Amino acid sequence: MRTVLGKIGVLGALLGFAVVPHAVQAKSAKEYRKDYQRPKSVPYPDENKYSKAREELGKTLFFDPRLSSSNWISCATCHNPAFSWGDGLPLATGHGMKILGRRTPTILNLAWGEDALFWDGRSDSLEDQALGPIEAAGEMNLPLDQMEKKLQAIASYKPLFEKAYPKEGITRDTVAKAIATYERGVVSGEAPFDRYVKGDDKAISKAAQRGFVLFNEKARCNICHSGWRFTDDSFHDIGVPGKDLGRGKVLEEASLNHAFKTPTLRNADHRGPFMHDGSEADLAAVIDLYNIGGREKRKTLSKDIKPLGLTKSEQADLIEFLHTLTSEDKPVTVPVMPR
């Protein structure tokens, strides 16, 4: 390790003010690993504790297109496991093949970050989030009272609900709790980076290791993409052009206009295009956006978004590192639907 202090830093010290050099303390990739260790278990709330019956019911509901008025849109239509629990489209498609205003966010690893869900943070739990798209006119377009009656009329659903939530019946609340239970179990598996974190120095390439150091230093990605899920679960204007006010509209707070939730980087290379509006085609384009300090210079632009000066080889190393965050997960089977 070495301390870097340039002429400006010396001058600042002499004059009595603090000047932070570009890299005060250079660290090795190994030293950063402790900040990215995976948890050992999935958290479930006391009011909706895990059971196998609840997970199985939630999975069935998640894949059932009858939770839409058209009988062809399910939760899995947009949150497809084959696309890293997104849909692979720039913008989501809803009821009547309507193109919606935002890209489908992944549901990977949400059990650890459900205080403010959706791109704009308008839901504060997975239970609340589960019902939103079902009743939204532009998405699944099924009013919740109609959803309850529809499911109550399907005989084979009754024993599934009774086993999962005894004596609670088939209601919007039990539907929400079951889907939320299933979604909490949607967790990305061990990736090459996780093996590196555990101490296997050969789990990722030298280029990826260089990219990991860049991620934490010069590129400053870790400011927002922190922890094992690579997200701070917060909201930032990163300079994506457009009129969507995001978090600012939800909170009616102008300083948060154009701020959107930091997405996880886990399995990100299976989930393009990127950003809330799908405007960045691939990881190289995303890094370019950050490298130039955002494409739209607004008053609300995050103070952490500024030109980075990354070289082409450094950008390539960053992409190499991002690939190491992708896990090879078991294929997801579609359940047989109750009749």
C-alpha cells in the first residue's frame, strides 16, 4: 500500500484546509473483499414467516396468467427467470400490448432491500409490491375484488391456500403474502466473485481483479453499488435524459426529481438493456455514461456523478469484473396450474 499526496495536498495542509487527493490510500483487491460477503440466510418478516407451503403457493400464483384480466399476463411474464428475472425489453409491455414508461426491474435479492421498491420506491414491502401490478390498469388490469372471486372459483386453489395460510381464506392479503414469500426466495447463487471473496484468488481473472479495484477506487462505483448485492437501495439522478421525475414525483420533492433506485449488479450481464428506461444498450454504454459524468447535466444531478477519466483498458477491466457477478443458477420449473 502507498499513500498518495500531491503538491495540492501539501499546499492545502499548509493553509489549514483539507484537500482529498484522488486516491488517498491505494488498496489491493484482496483488501476490499470483506465488504462484499454474502449473508448466510434469507430474512422473512415475523408477520409472514417462511414455509414450504407458502413458497409453493406463491410460485404458483407468480406463474398464473389468470391473475390478469386478459388471462395471459402473469408476474413471470415480465419477471422471467430466463432474463435474470426481467424481460429483456427496453420498456415493459402491459395490458393490451401497451408499451409502458419504464423497464422491468429484476426481483433478484429483494428480501434484503424492500423498504422502497419499484424504480421510484413507492412500495415499502414485497407484499404491497405484489398487488400493485395486478390491479394497475396498464399492467395486469385486474381489480383486486375480481381477483379474489376469480381465484375463489378455482377449486384446486383452496387446499393450497388452506395449507399455506390456515383459516385465512383466499384474499388479496394471502395472495400478496404468498407471492412475497416466493419472491424473497429468488436469490442469485454463488458467482465466481463470491468464491474470490472467500479467498480463491484464481476464481476471477487478473483483469477482473483490476476491475474490482477500479470499481472501488477510480470509477467510484461502490459509492452507490455497495455491499454483496451491489446496491445502496437509494435513489439518485445519474444523468439519464428524460422527463420522468421518478422519486421526486412520489415524494413531491423537487430535489429528488429524476432520481431512480440503484439496481443490483448481480447477474446484470443477463439483464440488458439498462437504466429505468432501457436507454443504455449494454454494459459498455453504461460505463460510458458514468465516465462522461452523465448525459444530462441537471441541477438535481447527484454530486457523485462527475467525469471519471477511465481509459479504454480500464473500462474493459470493469466489464470483466462485472461478468464475475453472474451466477449459474438452477433452472426454474413452471408449476402445474390449479384447475
